[in-house]
Amino acid sequence: MTPRELVNRTLEFENKQDRVPRQMWTLPWSEWHYGDMIQKIHRDYPDDITGAPCVLQEPTIETGDPYRHGVSRDAWGCMVTNIHEGLIGEVRDPLVREDEWEDVESIHIPREWLTFDRERVNDFCSSTDRFVTCGCCPRPFEQLQFIRKTENLYMDLVEIPENMQRFMEKMHSFYCELLEEWAKTEVDALTFMDDWGSQRSLLIDPRMWREYFKPMYRDYIDIAKRHGKKIFMHSDGYILDILPDLADMGLDAVNSQIFCMGVENLRPLAGKITFWGEIDRQHLLVEGTPEEIYQAVEQVRETLWRDGGCIAQCEFGPGANPENVYAVFRSWNRDYDDRLS
């Protein structure tokens, strides 16, 4: 079975005998500090999921490197300040400063993203047997935070200014257009993201989420389904309140901090959505033992696996013990290896 077939069967809850598919995420920090271990993991436990190349015919207005010390500019015009090498920086000053969004024209919608090389994407998809995700990732809530800054945006959402409402519609239309174009390629899945959770709760009232953002996500999911694609979402933090909504809308896979929410609390969603990782990167990957890693993997498997429904995803980020990251993939593969021996 090819990696592409393995991932599809897992997403469709038809993986009755094969191993759990896997994917490791890395940040520049880990690549710079632990390149040898990253190579070892890729050699011993190769990824089944990869991203499509995104080569633009027209350059964006981005400047600098957001993973290096200093100031960079994103494709929307937001200035990002970084004080930690190898991690992404943050926006210190809002792009939109007026409470009524009168200066909304200062925002640059990156239509350059629509000039990605379709032929190169399709050639890449035909050249690999891995499951390929698209090279774009709409993030409406987070991009609004970058544009306005988080504390200002929270106040804006209480009573959305007319200019902000018009911009949100314009942004959403652009994201839909972008996903439509990627859906016409040979990629296997579309992706989107927004970090919605704090450590213990959603960042906004779930009712507000359902009013303003759920309709956007429904459109993204509908685009994928209309074109016969799978669709994946990433969201950090405690998002238990909205996971049933996402499953009901037809989201195929969610990357989330399942240990932050409590693995057992996710049992009612087993068989309804695929949990695309992860193993606890706040505590276990940092200070856990290999045996604790194995126990965590077994807890996820027992609670959420239903002939599918789990992908062995893990982020190798700052503070992670390299041996623990390796142990994650070894643990997921242990039962499969035992069956082969």
C-alpha cells in the first residue's frame, strides 16, 4: 500500500490491518540544533504526508525572514518582530489603527498567491506516492489579529465596524478563490488553520465563533468536497467546544493539542474525525520518559483509533527532547512491527 493509499484509508476509517500513517513537523529551531536526529527520524520513519511546492510567478510584498532576529513584513503588509531565532515572531503594532477601520486600505490582499505554478504542483503530485497537501493555508482569525492586534480585535468583534465587516467579506472571498484554484490541481487535500484555544477554553465565546467564523470554514470544507479533496485544519489550544461543529461540517482531519483538552474527552468524536496528531509537546516531549511516551501513544490509540482516525503527527519544536520525538514514531510503529516479526 502506498503512503497516499494508507492516508486515504485512515481518513475513511478503512485501515484495518496496516500501520498508522505519520508526519513530523519541524521548525527552523530544531533543524538548526538537531539536524542529525531529524535525518534519523526521516530515515527510520518516513513521512506519509508532504506539502506541494508553491512557486509564485509574481513576488509578494514580503520582506525579511520571520524566523530570524529583527523585523520582517508578511504578505498582507503586517510588520513582524522576532526576538527568538528559529521561531516565528509577532506583530507589535497594528496595521489598522483606527477603531472604525477607516484605514482599511492599508491592508494588502496578497493576490500574488494566486499566481502559483499549477504545472509544477501537478508534476510534483504525479512524481510522489505520498499524500500531498496544498501550498496555501487560509487563517482568517489569525490574520485579523495580525492586522489589528489581538486585544483590539476582541473589542472589534463585540460590535463589528462596518469597514471591518466589508474587509472580512473581501478576505473570505479571496481565501475561497485561492482554495478553489488549489482544488483544481492534483493535490490530495486542502488545508486551513486558526489557533482558537487558550490552555483551558476557547479564546472567544463559541456562539461568536459560530456566527462569524464557522460559515467561513463551512465554505472551505464545501470547496474541498466539491472537488473531491480531503480537508485538514490546524488549531492550537483547548478547542473542545468547536470540534463537534467541525466534525459535523465534514472536516476530515484536525491537528490539535489533544492532551491539552484531555484525550478521554475526545472519545465521543472517535470515528467521526481523524486526529492528525499530536503527542503533548508542552510536557511529555520536553520532560517525559520513553515509557511515558509509549503510554501516551497507547492512550491515543485505544481512545481514538477506529480502523482509522489517527495520524502519528508530532512537532519537533523548541524544548523537545530529541529522543522523545523519536520515541513517538517508534511507539506508533511498535504494534505494526510486532505483527511483522
